[in-house]
Amino acid sequence: TLRYWETEFPHLKPKTVGQSVRQYTEKDIEQIRTIHNLVKVRGFKIAAARKMLNKNRAGVDKSSDILATLISVRDELKELKRRLDSLV
């Protein structure tokens, strides 16, 4: 998936070392998270995700951060519910 995304998203260019060993920077990982959010979580097609990234990168990054925060809060709430259910 990552290698395919590298061909589809020009901003995603990890450094390669030796025989196609890729080294991803923190910036690359953030871009991968953003692409994953658009394609896998929100269900965008590749072309639509690429267009959205080119058009409004700051907005996409912000919504990706918000989604990650919401998922984290949801997971914490599930854990609290599990603990409360075990007390009853």
C-alpha cells in the first residue's frame, strides 16, 4: 500500500537506501497518516484524496488531528465503561 501511495501522492517521497529499503521521516509518517485517514477511514478515492491534499492541505491536516483525538477519547471512554461494567 505504501509503495502504491508513493506513486499516487507526489508529496510522499521517502529516502531510499540500498536495495529499495525506505526510510520514512516524521514528516513522511504524518503524510501517511493523513492519506490513511482520507482513503481508509473516510473512504475517499485516491484521486479525490490527492485533489483534497493539493487544494486544502492545512484543513486536511487539522481534520486528521481532530479525528485522531476523537478516536483516542472514544477508546478511553470504552475502557472506562469496561471498568465500570466490571464493578457492577
